[in-house]
Amino acid sequence: MKKTALAMATAAILGSSLALAGGHAKSVKLGVVLGFTGPAESLAESMARGAELAMKEVSASKLLLDGATVSHVRADSTCVDASAAAAAAERVIASDKVDAIIGALCSGATISILQNVAMPKGVLLFSPSATSPALSTLEDNDLFFRASPSDARQGQVISEVLQEKGIKSIAMTYTNNDYGKGLADSIQSNFEALGGKVTINTPHEDGKGDYGAEVGALAQAGGDILVVVGYLDQGGKGIIQSSLDAGAFDQFFLPDAMIGDSLVQAIGPDLNGSIGTVPGTDSNGAQIYADLAKKDGFEAGPYSPEAYDAAALTLLAMQAANSKDSNAVKAKIFDVANAPGTKILPGELAKGLQILKDGGQIDYVGATAVELIGAGESAGSYREILVKDGKNTTVRYR
Amino acid sequence: MTDFLNALTLLGNFLIIPGLTYGSQLALGALGVTLVYGVLRFSNFGHGETMAFGAMVTILVTWGLQSVGISIQPLPTALLAIPVGIAVTVLLTLLLDRFVYRYHRERKANPVIFLIVSIGVMFFLGGLIRFIIGPGDQIFFDGTRFILKAREFKQLTGLDEGLSLKMTQAVTIVTAVMIVAAMFWFLNHTRTGKSMRAYSDNENLALLSGINPDRVVMITWILVAALATIAGTLYGLDKSFKPFVYMQLLLPIFASAIVGGVGNPIGAIAGGYVIAFSELILTFAYKKVVLYLGPESMEVESLVQFLGTDYKIAVSFIILVIVLIIKPTGLFSGKTI
């Protein structure tokens, strides 16, 4: 009897060590490295909850790898401090031993993590919201993916919206970083290609108390609308408030990082009539996700669906690769994200895991109808926003 | 004629009113720095954070007043809370003097030691403020936002350009004028004020004529705390209250004090306006003004701007350097550093 027990224990230990050698595991850990402090902090919480919702769903299904549970660890990448971002990623890899990272929130932080930590350590990095065009061409050993489209695409969409509204000339100010400059340049080249005129394209610094001088220059240049490529909790808000105070502009165009409830609340009724764009889709995935989020006790804010998709795709690719090793997982991301295969919506991750386990194929649709292109970024559909009665309302999808 | 009025309104809206407001805020700040320099003989780097501290206490009291429903419409409630802010800040500066500066004063320490000590105080206060109220933006403005809206002005006058006057701008300018007048009256017409000036002029002679130095130092700190609280609150009301911003304000404030002649109250006020207007005038884009005033057919492609707005802070630096090279005593001949 004793011998049998011993033999079984030995077999179990051998078995588990074999499984570990094959990359199988009982537990998977993902780092949620987002800008919990800094100029886009109001978006981070809802995004983190989104990513964690996907992990919870996978964990509960007990279908991932060998019935692995998924745990997470949060870290603050900030938004503007590249060294803080790298340090946060370094920590979750070195001391928390995460298998992949969901993050970062801002483009600058993402580039820093990719170049300083993810590439040298060979860890997969999946950003829900980094949109700088620079990330499309950056050397990444195929370890970097994003659930958001490049701003090269957003610039095109914004120019089209502006032109359809009959706007002939724009004044533009951008937050002085990778995200701001990338998107502003993209808007300028696209808008000018459509025959529009950019009267001024000038940077502003975040974190100042007074934007009077910046607004003065913008007002002198003039234009039908002011395009504010900034952050809603920071300089972007300051520029809009200051423009309204001085009566410089009445209407604003708000790109993705300016869309959020905190801005409409802070500015009040004067913001009514302003327009904007934010990645979004009219697929029923978005609605399903919003309901799931509500059930979990949070509001699906901007980029929260992308965060869910980023985490879901990472875990599904692990299943497809039958391994949690980043180098095996990275090869499978495209397979699970794009056709052919059974379509998987939010809340159906268990079904997806099962199909993959049985050797089938899936086409992950998710909350944002994600379709990966190029070097691993979302093709991008956008929601056109109109601020009406103190709320961001959807005009249509494009 | 209409063109001329349009150009004038434009300058008024983007240069003159903001310049007067910003200048008043700098002048009040510089007055505090100059008082410390004149009487206590050191450059107080902790002044920016003292302003932030005063503003913070005022904000906390304002929130308290708002929550019990007390307001003084159409003026911002914060004005009602300023006296409490001043009282707490006076307590803070007196405590700091008792436990930090007095030790060095009794040993007749070198001004450089004082300066370094004040930098320490600056970091301590900065941490304390962020600990109490957090590093974020705080909005504590209430009451009527505008006295004159740009859109209303356009309708009223039929001009193309609008002129807007915010309540906070008016309050800032009016308060600054009142405070400065009271300050001069105090320094020139009261016994205490005269003893302060005497002490500042010649310490030994003042002591010989029976002026109590401890009293002079105490009065100075009380005045400095009051000025700092008022300046900090006005700046926070007009722009926004964010602890870090006050540290950035230190440079233009010191530039104002030095340009006007450090230790000289008139100089501090003049310096405040000189710095404020130079920053704005040099970074303003004159495109539309040129279009209004120039001949009908003129085409202007560029913005007609001397410096990008990013260089705003550099302007006060450059003026500071020029003044120190050409006229180190400042415009109104204060003491040289």
C-alpha cells in the first residue's frame, strides 16, 4: 500500500515537472501595467477592470492549458515618465514573474517598456491603447501587439469627419509627446491632402497652471474649430477652459484621449456641440461587453473594451500555442484574432478555449470587432462623438 | 476706425487683461519675497510653497463653507475663507521662524546658509501640501464666472472681436491694488512700519534706537504670510490650484523682485508687471492685429510671433540675466545681491 502511494507521488511529481518543461502550468500570471497616475489616469481603472474581467472569465472556465487559473498583478506605468514605466514593467517581470504584460496606456510609456524591458526579456507586450504611428514600424521581435489602431488611421478618420462637417480650416495644438505629435502630424497631412488648411499646429506642455499664452497664439491663427490633441485630465482641459474663457473658440474637436466623462463634467454646457472620435464599433460585441462590465460592477469607459480584448487574445493565444512562453504565444496571436474560425464574442471565452483545445480554429471578435493587421495592430473602426446636453453621444460608426 | 477698435479689443482680451491679472499675482508674490529680503536679509525660496500652503488652507475652508451653504454671490466664497487661510499660514511661518530660521539668525549665519535652509523648507512644505490635499487639480471657484462674456461684448458693440472679463480677473486686480495701497500706508505711516524700514535700512542703528528686533521679525512674517496666502489664492482662483504650479511660479516671482530692485517694495510691484507683460508681449502672435491695422490688401502668412509660447518661462530668465548684468540693483535701486 505504502509502495503504491509512493509510486503515485513520484509519478505525480515527474508528471508535473514534465508538464512544466513543456510550458504547461496550473497558473498563468499577467501584468496589468497601465497609467494609473498621470494625465490619463481617469481611463486606467476601467481599462484594468476590463483586462481583469477577461482573466476572471478564463480562470473560471478551467479550460486554459491544464486548467490553469489566471492571476494578475497591477503596476503603474504612469504616462509621461519613460523610466518609471520601464521600472514598473521590470518589477512585474522580475519579482512577480508574469507571463505577459497588458499595457501600457500611453504610447511613450509603451515604447519605453517595449525597448527597455519586453524585448530584452522576451516577454509579450499587448497594449490596449497605445496609438502612436511610431509603434507600427518599431523593431519589436514580434513581441508587441495592440488592440487599438495606429493614429495614422485616426488622423485619416478625423480629417474625413472634419471635411464632412464643412470645416475648411483648423487650428491645432498637441500634447508634447509621442502620442500628441504623431496624431497631430497625421491629422495635418491627411487634412491638407483633402484640401483643408491647418492655420497652426503647435505643442503645449501638460501640467501648467495657465494656458492663456498658448490660447492667445491659437486664437490669432484662427480657424473654424480647435483640434485639441491632448489629455482630458491635463493640458487638453486647460486649453479648452482657457479658450472658452477668452472667447477664442466655441467648438472643439476631441480625439480619443480627450473623450471621457470627466471632461464634459469639468467644462460643462460650453462643450456642447463639440465633436470627436474614439475607437469603437457597432458590433454587438460592444454592447455585450458593456453589460458584462456592468454586471462586474464597473462602467466600460474608453479603451476598456480594448483592454478586455488584449487580455483575452493573449490568453487564447496561450491556449492555441499550448504554452505560456511568450515566444510561442506571439506566433498564435494572429491565428486567434483573425478569420477563419468560429466567431467568439465577449463572455464566450470558454467556448473559444474549448474549440482551441479540440484543435479547432477561432476568429476572435471580442468587444471591439478586433481585426489585426500589419505588425499586429487593430485595423480600427471609430465612433464619431457629439457632445450633447453634457454627454458624449454617438453619431455613427466609421 | 472699426479696424482700430477691433485690434484694440483683441490686444485687450489677450494681452492687457491677462497681463494685468498675471502681473498683480506676481507683484503680490514678489512683495513677499522682497520683504523677507529687506528685513531678514535672505532669498526665501520657500515663498512659492508658502503661497500654495495658504491657498490650500483657504480651499479647505472654502469647501467647509460651501458644504454648509454659505456663499457671497456673485463673488467667490474663497474670499470669505482667506482670513482663516492667512491666520493658519501666519502660524506656519511663525513656527518655521521659531524652529528653523531663528537658530541661524542668532548665530548671524551667512545669507547662503539661509538660502539653503529655505530650499529645505520649500521641499518640506511641498511634501506637506501634497500629503494633505494631494497632487491633483482642485477646483474651488464658485460664484459668477464672467463679468463680461466675449459673445455678449460682440453683440453689444458690433465689433468682430470679443472682450471677456472674468470675475477672478477683476477680483485679482482690485484686491492687488487694495493690498498694495494698504501695504504702503502701513510701511510709511505707522510706527511699526517705520520701525521695520529702519531695521531694514540699518540693523545696528535700529537696535540702538530701541527697536525690538523680535517684534520686527514677527511682523514681517505675518505680512509675508498674508501676502503669500492672498497671492496664492488669487492665482488658484484665476488659473487652477495645483501644488506643483507654485514651485514653477518661483522663477517669475524672483525675477520680478530682482528686476524691480530686491528689498524695494515699489520695485517688486513694478517688476511683477514688467515680467508679466514681457512674457505675454514676446510670445503673443500679432497676426490678426497686423491684419486689422495694415493695409486692406495685405496678406499675412506667418503668425507674427517673436517667440513660441513654450519659451514663456525663458523670457523671465533672460530679463533676469540682463538686469543682473546691466543694472544689478534693479530698476528701482534695491540692494544688490
